[in-house]
Amino acid sequence: MRPIIGITCPHSEETWGKTVDGGGFDYAGRAYAAAIYAAGGMPLLIPVAFEEADIDAYAEEVINRVNGLYFTGGGNRKAEAFSELPSLFEQQPRRSQWEALLLQKAYEKDMPCLGVCRGHQMMAMLFGGEMDTERFPTHKQAAPSDCGSHNITINPESKLASLVGNEDWFVNSIHVERVKKLPDGFIASAIADDGTLEAMEALDKTFFLSTQFHPELMPEEVRSKQLFKSFIEATKKEFII
């Protein structure tokens, strides 16, 4: 039986900036789910907490039903409406509140978690890191997303290195925001040549790791496959059939 991996979603009314009939949509790029399934997991999209729900009880149910959590990117188009770069909580308040609660509960339980792009940034912010206050458009590549655009240097002492090796990794880059300061209790797993934090991990957790780049969009890359397979393997340690 495949371990169940909860995949977080943007909510359309926050990202599109308008009300949609039926309350909108909770969605995620197909590549996220495809990467989890290819690595041996069962992907399950987790809607943003419903307004009428007891958010804490809802989060507890999610945590008790999944074997791991995958915090996705995307959904930042509303940021264009702000004159200054807004925080993630200003861009998507409902999603951010929901993901923060899930992250905190998962951290306390030592549930395996993987964050990508915005998920990487959420991890940093929640646990005491800081975001850059200016846009960073030079990391939004023009090339197709399944192609790399810059190298990252992997920390040889990191869990990431033990999973994928410590050779430089040529990765994609699809973001305009970046983490400025690591949170306490985390180490930098990988750094770009310009100093951008490209991956980090919690020191005292089984698998609590995030990347600024998008490994799910490079599904044929050997090390992307290794990363996802390692994530799924970590979720099996507490997996009960």
C-alpha cells in the first residue's frame, strides 16, 4: 500500500483576485502529484481550510490521516496588485494560515515534509526566517521549466547531500521572491552562486526539507527522482497498513 502524501493547494479566490461561482477552486499543478506517484506515494490534494470549519480540528484530522505533507508553490499572481512586495500572508492569507498550522503540527510530530518554492518560503517564515523585501526577477527563467538555468552548491554535511550527492546541481528557477535569513534550527542545504538559499533542512527532524527550485518539473532528472523517492521512503517509517 502506498503512503498517502497530502499536497497543499492555492485557493483560486486568493490567487485570481476575484470571486468565482461555487466558492472557487483549490488546485495544484499536475506535476506535484505525478512526482509523488512516480516515487511510490499516493497523492492527495488538501483543500485550504473551509471558512466554517474548526481549522485546528481540520488540521488534526489531516495530520492523522496522511503519512507526509508536500507544500507546493504557485499562486502568487495577486502580488502584482501591491505597490511593494507583500508577505506570503498578505498575498494568500487563508492559504498561509492553513499551511502554517499544518507545518507547525507536522514539525511537532516529526512528520516528513517537503516544501517547494513557496513551500520553501513558508517553512522559512514560520520558523523564524526572513524573506527579502525586494523582488528578485533574475531567478525567473525564460527557458522551459523542465530545463535547468543555474547551478547550486550542495552542502556536503547536509541530508540533501546524503540523498542526492554533493556535486553541483543544475536546477530550474521560477521565482521572484527569496529567503533572506535561515530560521533557527535549520541549515542551508544548497546555495546558488549569487547567494540565494536554494534548499534548507531542519536539523533534528527525520525529513523536513525544502527547495526554492522545482524538482517536480524536472521529473526525468536522476537527482529529482532520488529526492522524491527518499521523501516517500521517509514517510514509510511510521506507515501502518
